Amino acid sequence: MDPAHLSRQVRNAWIGCIALACFAIVSELGPDSAIIAQAPEMNARNELEFFLKAHIGLTTGQIASIRRGEPVVKVLPSYTPAEITLIGAVHINAAPQEFLNLALDMNRLRQLKGYLGAGRLSDPPTLAELSGFTLEPEDIRSLKTCRPGNCDVQLPDDTIRTLQRTIDWSRPDAAARVNDVLRNLALDMLHQYRREGGSALDSYYDKKLPFDAHTELRLLLERSDVLPIYLPEGNRYLLEYPKATPEAFDSLFFWEKVDFGLKPTLRLNHAIAYRSKSRLGSTLVILTKQLYASHYFQLAVDLSACVSESERHSEKGFVLMTVKSSIQQGLTGFKGTLMRGAVVSRTHAAQEKGLMAIKQALETKPVR
């Protein structure tokens, strides 16, 4: 497939899902744009079905499964082997506000399978709130001989050099000192990010070439001309925080330690929740941007949108749509191709299970 065509397909599929959060009909799908421009006026239910068929490629049977409350997840085409993007959807008989409460509940997050820890951070965050933000013993041992360009842990090159220069690895408290450096690095990063936004994020230098997360995010979004048009709040948040944020929103910083089946991974995230208004009503949107990860994820952006097909949201529930997009290392070459298949399969299964877990949590009434 031609790379330019693939780029258009990826950008419009992923960002088109975000566009749906404000109930817009996407009009930038390359060869299909003329057909889309002629689409008739539709109610919310028909518009959702049109979107899922025309832009995501779901079948009538898959859409029916979603409305029956069965989760459906589809892997979208990737612009590069390192990119992985999936969209999932399920109908939930609950109010969107209940999903928001659940999504921002750290106690629930800690109870999910694969989670080794999680914590909400204040705004501004404090060092004490990062007490559980620690590397595994294996990671700490690897840092003893780690060098920029050849390291098992994703860290800025100056941090790697500082650890090599300042830590006395023969001391019994060497691991504690490494974790102190990591926590202070995370805290400084958060404070600087709150002041300056994504440009303050350090470049990873654990492989031969550094990875600038903010630059790569900008490039990812530049492959779309849909997001700035249909969800400008989201585009500005991802690229211009803190200079631009939605008028009414909830902001949340949190850390998590997750076991994906390979190495336990530390992540710092910034989530923002708001309502995106459109000509057909308002939709609850949650965007989560990864600020740092110790392994695998060089860049990650998640979107959740509660799409109501009726003005009486509380009575008929909503369709929860989730888009998970990431750039991950080690997915190129022969070995990388094999690993990519396993990662995609595992991520697909996890997203299905996650959607069902959310549905069950919101629809199960507590026994009195």
C-alpha cells in the first residue's frame, strides 16, 4: 500500500473516532470524501452507524453486537510498525457521569488485573505522592552498566550519565538512591510540564537514536487534518497545554505501575475530562497523554468518548468508544514483527476485557 494513502487511512480512522466525540461527520477520507459530503441529514443513531461503517469499517453485525452490549475492538492500519492503534466500542446502560467517576477512581485502577500500583497526584504534585513510583530490582541492576543508546530503561541521556557518575553501587542503599533520583526526575518533569507543557518532556535515549515525545506527538497529529476541525479542544490540549485547555474540565495527574506480561512498567500520565459541544448535543470526552514510561511506550495517547444516541442520556445509556494509540520500541525487523503480532493480540484482548469490565462495573447495582 502507498505510504501516503496509508497515512491518510490511519489519521482519518484514529482522529475520526475523536471527531465522533463531538458528533461530527468526518469529511476528509481521501477517495470517499465526495460520498461523505453528500451524506443526508441523520439522527444521532443513524449517524453513529454511518460513522462506524464508513470510517471504521465495522460490519452491520459488529454494530449490532455493540448495541447488544458486546464489546467490539478493531486494530487500525499503522503508518509505521512502531505505531499501534485500536478502537473499541460497547453500549452501556448507565449515565456518562458514572463512567467519568469510574475512570478517575484510583482505587478501582489499582484493583485491575496487571496493575502493581497507582496513585493520584495533586496539582501541584508532591514527592511524597510518588513513594510507590519505583523501579524493579532487575531494572536497577541494569542501570549499573547502562549507557545512552544501550539501556533497558527509558531515561534521558543526562540522567543515565548522572546515575553512572554518582551512585555507589556497592552500597546497600544503592537501589533506594536510584529510586530517589527517579522520583525527583519525575517530580521535576511534572512541575516543568505544568509550566511549559509538552516541550518540557525529556527525550528518551535508551536506544541508538533519541526519541523526542513532544515532537513525535506533533508529527502524529499533523498527519490528521480532522482533529483541529472537529475536536479543536483536544488538539490544543495535546499540543499546547497549559496555554490552551477546554473552558470547563477536570484535570488529573497520576502514576501507575503495570505488568503487561513482559517487564513491569512505570508510567506518568495526564488525563483531562470535558464535554465537547456540537450541533447534536454534548459528549463526555476523556483524553489521557503519557508523560513518561520506563519501558516499551515511547508515546501513548488514549481517548474515551461517551456517545449518546438520544437526548435522554440517562434512560438509554451511551456507546463508550475507546481509542488507544501508541508508538512502541522494538517492533521492527524480523524479531520485532513477531513481537508486534503478540503485542497487538494482547492489546486487543485487553481492550475487549477492559470494555466489558467497565460495562459490568457501571451496570451492576450494589446489593443493599
